[in-house]
Amino acid sequence: MKKLLANLLRQLGVLKYDYLVSRQDAFPQTPETEPDELILVESGAIQKWACLSCPGGCGERIALSLNPDRRPRWSIRTDFWQRPTLHPSVHQQNDCGCHFWVKKGKVHWCKGGRPQTPKEKAE
Ligand SMILES: [Zn+2]
């Protein structure tokens, strides 16, 4: 319900976000991740994974480990609207090389971390 409201407020331009958190207790199947959905996989009070689609247009599926015993690991916080804040930044090691922060559900690109469009490359 809150998600519907958040979506409405987003369309009205009141609320800004690129991702909202959905909680699941199992690792999601690939087709289930929506572009603006960050799936938080948790079992009981234990946070396990944060899964999202890369915002760079490549659509790469990203799975971040939240397990404190593993490296690298990320931490995630959510606000009232379930907008996620991730720490540290996400740096893709694949072709797209996307490098960004997610703060209060918004993507903040690092310098040079945003994939260039063909037009930008030509300039
Ligand atoms: Zn990417």
C-alpha cells in the first residue's frame, strides 16, 4: 500500500527515487527484478543480499552481499518510504563499469562512473 502511495507521489514529483526496497526471504529469480526495485533478501533479522538492476542502461543484475562475514560487503538502510541507502558505492567490474552510490533511493553517479551514450563518446 505504501508502495502505491510512493509511486503516486513519485509521479506527482513530490517523492524522488530510483529504487524502492522489496523484502524477500529467498534469492530472487532473474526475471523478477523490476528496474526500480531493490530486493532485500533477509531471513529473520539477518540481511543477506541486496539485488538490483544496474541503472546504467545495461540492465546488468547486481547482487550485493550484506553478510558481515564476507568481503566485500555492503550495508543498507531504508527510510520511511523504503528508499534504500547503500554503503559503500557500487562499482561494476564488467563492461559497463558503472560506478555509483544509492542514497535515499536515488542513484548518484561517481565521476566517470556513468556509461557514455554513443553521442557523448563521439564528442
Ligand atoms: Zn551498468
